Amino acid sequence: MENEANKIIKQAGLKITPGRVAILGYLINTENPVSAEAIFKQLDRKFDLVTIYRNLASFAEKGIVFQEAIDRSDRYYYAKAEHHHIVCRSCHTVACVPCTHVLKKVNNFTKVTHQFILRGLCAKCSAKQ
């Protein structure tokens, strides 16, 4: 994934650094949105938390990754297109939900984004009840 991360970072017009490559490489290989703190731990604390936050902000600004708030925490994910997530109320499992909303134009606004978090019980937790 390092080559893919390098390519994506370069296409976005950002400088290729070891931190950026490691952070994006991790997100490319991660299915669900993760917090900056989780990335920090998964990368064995090789990069300080401030570096991780700055790079995630740069990635989000360039549209490389998406950011959303789940359970009072900003989470980040890599995807070809922004989509939604559903969170289990019991075990906090997260699953992806396709997004079909098209917001081409909203009067007096530009660069419009949206968030939509669904909550429910996953099949495993539903079976326990």
C-alpha cells in the first residue's frame, strides 16, 4: 500500500513524507473510520499526535480522506467516495452504508458536505436479546 499512498499523496499536490505515507497507508488498509489516537497507537507512536492531526486535516482538505464524528470523537476513513456509517448501540461495531444524497447546490453556500450516522443493533447483538 505504500506505493498507492505515495501516488495518492503526490496526486493531491502534497509533499511525500514518511508520516503521510504511514498514516494514509494505515487508512487504506482499515475498513472502518478511526480516530487520530487509534492511528497514533497503531503506528507504534512513531509520529507524534500533532503530526497525525495535521496530516489528517491536510488529507481531509484535499479530499483524500473523510472525517466524521462518531461517539463524540472525530474519525477518519479512506474511500473513493464519502459514505455513511451505522453504529451498533450495544457493541459499537461500525458498518458502511452507501450514500445516495446529491447536494449539487445550496443557495448561498459552497463546498457543502453532510454527515449521517445511523444507530441500531448489529446481528450479533440482536441475537443475544
